[in-house]
Amino acid sequence: MYFVGGKNMKRINNEFNYLKNISESEKKKMLYDSIIVLDTNVLLNIYRLSYESSENLLNALNNFAKQIWLPYYVGVEFYKNKDNVAKEKIETLCKNVDDMKKRLEANCSNYKVINEIVVCDSTKQCEKYKEFIKIQKKELDDLVHKSKKKNDELIQMIDEKILNIFEDRITKKLDNETYKKVLSEGQFRMEHNIAPGYKDIKKNEYECGYRLNGDYIIFDSMKRLSKEKKKNIIFVSNDVKEDIYDKKNNCICFSLQKEFYDETGYKIVMMKNDEFNNFCNKIIKDKDEQINKTTKDELKSFSSFSMNQNITLNSLKYLNALNAINTLNDLNNSLKELKDSTKNLSEIDNLKKLNDSISFFQQCQNNLRNISDALDNSDKS
């Protein structure tokens, strides 16, 4: 059996060091002097955050401003999609508000019918409920108006901070001949299942007569940038398709690591957004400038309504409105069962149904009282 000696082992380790999984301490060390490239999806996600969280994230990124570069094609994709993404929150909010207003209107007539069945004197409660709905609709309209204004401020703030971070650190646009060669290589890779980008073949997008492989264009940009600046690259992206990311080892796929090093002599490390944020916090000494838990949670969840609801709303009245709608739906279902179960009272089998329906009827009365209490409480708040 042949054993590799100490010197030979060291030579082998040095020869293939760039292909080894990089340790946590090595990644942290790389963050001090490598070029950082933020993928298009990472930049666009900043616009999906609340004002406070986006400001917190951008302030943290500003600590690495001199290292952060924008490949030209990432910039193209970013500006192509930025406006639509920035509007997502408001569009979602408007849709939710319109739906809420329709539900309020639809249940106004239901409330009147149920009151007439369960309560003798329903006029006063019905008028109160109508006024309650009117107030809720106005508050919802105010919410949309204030949210639109807040979102405009958010967009302006993000635009300014992103421009300050990148300044003149944007790669040059390729000349037409070189760009067409890159497009041709990208198409070849898509058609022959060669990383990166072949998983996007179903998008069926074309540019200059070539099938568009955006992932390869960005990868090619990073190779050129690494060679020019003579530095390693940290690529921050949430793209975890198998044609670029090795989920098992949590790193960029092996073939791209090798290709990158063979052509540049430098390493490329890929980090998902949450991993990158955690490493940033280990380096940023000022705790006020670190990426806080709220920002991290928003990046993970992107809950559309919670993000949009940065405007303070009278939560008691709003919740009462929602509860009233849900309760009215329950009452409607209960009354339908009451009606259906008493069609043929001569049949003995229906006696049990009648008893069950009486229980439903009593539940209707209790639920209606709850709505009345909610309305009374909303008057006091």
C-alpha cells in the first residue's frame, strides 16, 4: 500500500485547496477583502421590506460599500424589474382592502336578516352596524392613501442609498461583439445542460437572436471582474436551483467553482441572503448598524399584509369588523341548517336534527350578542 508523504500531501492540499469546502472562519476572513456581488433578487427584495427594515439593511451594507460591485447585467435586470416590485406591496394592499370592503357590504344585508329572526327590535342595531361599516371603509381608504405616501418615501430612500453604495463600482457594458459571444455561450449551455442557467430554458426569452441565459451572463461578468481586480468573489443570491447551487454542501456547484478558478486564479463563494447577513453582523462592530432580527424575519417571510401595515390603524375596530364578518357567516350557515332540518317534522328521525338546530339557534343568539358588544365597544374606543 502506498502512503502519501507529508510534503506531497501538503502539495496536493495546496493544488486543490480552491475546491475544498470553505470553513466559517475562512468565509468571515474573505468578507474583509473580497469583491461582493449582490444578485438581482437580493437587490429587488430590499423594496419588499418595510421602511425601517430596508433602511436597517442598507445601512449595514454601507459598511461594505467599497467592496460591493454591480455587474452591468445585474443592473439591467434590476432596473427592468424595480418599479414593478416596488409597487407589489401597494397593489396587494389595494386588493385586500377592496376585498374587505366587498365583504363588509355583502354582510350588511345578512346582519339585517339575522337580527329580524333573532331579535325583535333590530332597527337600532342595524343602523349602528351600517355606521360601523361606513367608518371601517373610510379607515381602509385612509390606510391605502397613507401607505401609498409611505411607499413613495420608501422607494426614494432605497434608490438614494443604493446609488450611494455602488457609486462608480459598476462594471462596463460589453461591446456588441463580445456580448453576442457571451449570449451564444449562454445559449449553448442551456441547450446542453451545462451550468449555470440551463434550468431557466423554459422561460424561452431571447436577445439578439440568442436564447437568454441571464445566470451565465452574470457568472461571466464575475469572472471578468475577478480577473480585472485580482480578487475573490462573494456572490450573494437566493437562487438555489441545481444548475448553480449545491444544496447538500451549501455552496456554488463544483463545476462552476473549478471553472471560475481555472480562468481567474481566484475563488468564488456563494452565500444565501440569510447566511451573508449573519456574517455581516460578525464583522460590523457597531450593534446599531447590524442587521436586526426584524429585518431578518421580514426577509424570510415577506408577509404581504404585515409589510403593508406600517400605518397605525385603529386595531380594535378593524378586528371587530373582521370578527363581525366571520360571525355573520357562521350565523348564516347555522340558520340554513335550522331551515333544512325542520322541513319534515313528521318524521321521527328529524327530531334529533331539530334538537341540534335549537342548539344552533341558541348559538346564533349568543353570536349576535357578541357582535352587538363589539359594536358598543367600537363606539367607546
